[in-house]
Amino acid sequence: MASLKYFTKGNQNPTTIYLRFTQGRKIDLKRSTSLLIDPKYWNSDKGAVKQISEFQDKKNLQNDLNGLRTTILNSFNDHYSNGGIINSEWLNLTIKCYFNQNSKTDLNYFLDYSKYYKETLNTKVQISGKTGVTENTLKRYTTIINKVGAFETNQKKPYTFEQIDLKFYKDFKNYLINVEKLNLNTTGRYINYIKTICIDAKKYGIKINPVVLNGEFRATKEKVSFITLNENEIETIFKHDFSKIPYLDNARNWLIIGVWTGARVSDLLRFTRNNVNNGFIEYTAQKTGQKIILPLHPQVKEILKNLNGEFPRAISSQNFNLYIKTVCSEVKINEFVDGSKNVKLKSKVWRKEKGEYKKHELVSSHICRRSFATNHYGKLPTPVIMAVTGHTTERMFLNYIGKTPKDNANVLNEFWQVQELKKSKKSKLDIVKTETA
């Protein structure tokens, strides 16, 4: 026989009224009614509101509890007799319907909570104290919401947080790789987003599957091949005469400024003469909010001098990406290198395809930032380079420029060899000095 009892937890004022629905030994469900009461007006023995004169809302609150009880029991009888499943989802929906709550939204479901999470990002206070996130962050969460929605359509089922388990992990990963044709690193980022949202939900009392927090629910990774421009190539681009092709001349100038400032394209293409102060470029990075100051490189100084102190003509990031490929092709940066190139799969869908390509084909706006970091690594203290690139940890920075433990060992080996050579030269000089004397 089905039964329903109300109860409260603790003595906090106000406190929430909960219900416990049982039927035999197999069904035992507990849920919040969302109704609140001062504990001193609650009769724990009877599981009901105390009918005392000082509590003016006693009748309305008890009527709500009585009505909810009747609705749940009637729903059970109807649902159970027709072969329906009696579970948490059924109870949640019944409670929502009684209180005319939006039955389309249930924060116990991953997708519903993800939408709520994204909607509240603009009011989220960061560790730095800053409120809100960038437009790019919002776009990233829109993308993950769309990917999860497409996955649920593919699986023909919605997922609660408790269903985000290792089977979900494997199925979602396989879907992204085999259906969406995404690479392992992009797939890994989506898995990390899943973990972030699960952890946030847990903070607000939503029960998640503990497997999300163990080592098996990890992001996929693969080594990335990326290209940079070395100092000789930059010099060649800088000296090339593009005066007969103005749009390439303009793109070349932006490229040179980019490789000597290490700025993200979202910051680079916004530079104006107002960013220059006493021989230094000063700006606040859009992505991180960090204040960055660095001196003007001689090549940048020459470009600004030729433009009467102005930066090159404004250009969109899309055109910049397109034109600098042509710039590098014109100066014959044609060596074959390993990398990934965007290939069109279908209308509006592009994916990276690994292969060996001419270097200029792989050039994109990100080459500016990576070239700056790579060309200065080992020549300047790493913290100095990080202050320009905006990386907050050395581990992130070394991963960004693709440095491995073997690379670091080689740097140390070269340093020791130089020190040994210095000692050898000093010894010879000392001997010559003694013989002369």
C-alpha cells in the first residue's frame, strides 16, 4: 500500500518541508516540496502544520500539503495501474505539476543544468574578483550544450547527472570522434567541460555520479604539431617588397607586429597609436583581463615610422588569416612540414586533417603568439616571456610551445657545454699570460 509522510530537517528558520513516498519494500523516494516553514510551527510527530493562532498562514500551508498528498497518491494509482515506472523523475514531475512549476526544466538533468549554468555565467564571480566571463567563453558553453543535445538525440535519451558514468564517457567520446569527426584534443576539451559542469552542480546539492571525479573519466589528448616562424623567416618577410600589392603589404605589417608582440589576434588587430607610450606597447588582454606592457621591437618601430606613427589599416581576423598565407607563399616559405589543415566535410562543417603540407598552407593568426614564445625561449628568463604571453604557470607555457622533458634536458646540456668551453678558454689565456711574463 502506498503512503506519504512529510518531515523537516534541522532547526534552521525557515526550513524546507520534505516528503517521503513509499510503496511496499521496493519503492522509497524522498523529495523536497519547496515549501518552507518556521520549525516552531511544525509538528514532527504528526508530520503536519501546528494549528495555532499565532501562525496566520497555517491553513493555507496545510491545504497545500493535503492537496499535494492527494495529487501524488492519485497520480501513483493511475500511473502504476497503466504499467508506468514509479521513480524519481515521476515524483519530480508530479510535484512540479501540482505547483504549476515549469515541467520542461529539471536541474537533475545534465542538459537542463548546463543551460542554467551558461545563463548564470555573466554574474559569476571569478577567483580574481572579476564578475562575468568573455563572449568567447559563452560561445564555448553554447557549443558544448549543442554537442550534448546532438548526442542525446543520437542516443534517443536525456541524461541525468547520476547517469553521467563511464558508459556515458565512452559513448560520448566515441560519438565525438566517430560521428562528429573531432580530434582527440577537441574531444578532451568537451569532456573537461562535462566535468566542470558536474562539479558545479555538486556544489549546489545535486547528486552526481562519483565516477566523474575519478581518474578514468579523463580528457583525451594527442600531441599537436604546430608551426612557427623562425627569425630568418621573419626577417625575409619583413624585407620583402609588397608595395605593389597593398592588401598584402598591410597584412605583412600586422604579421610582423604580431610575431614581436605575441598578442592574440583579438588584441593584435585592435592596436592603435593610443596603445604606444614612450616606446612601449600597453594593452589589456581581452581574454584574461591581464595588463601587458612590452617594448617596441626595432622592426615594429620601423613599420610605425613608415606609417607616421599609425598602426596598419584595420582588417578582420578572417582576412588576416587568409592573407598571411599568401604573404608567406610569396616569400617562398614552402618547406614541407607535418601539421593539420582544415578540410571541408560538408556545408559549414570543417575538420582538421593531419598530413604533410607546405608550411605557408598551415600559417594562421596563432603563429604570431607561438613564434614570439618559441623564438625567445631559452634566450630570456621564462617569466619574462610569460608576462608577455599571459600564461600563469610555467607548465602551461611549456606545454603551449611544445617543450618536452628531452627539450629541457638539451637546453641544460648546451648550457653545461658552454660553461665547459668558457673554462677551457680561460685556462689557455692564463697559460699565455704566464709565458709572456
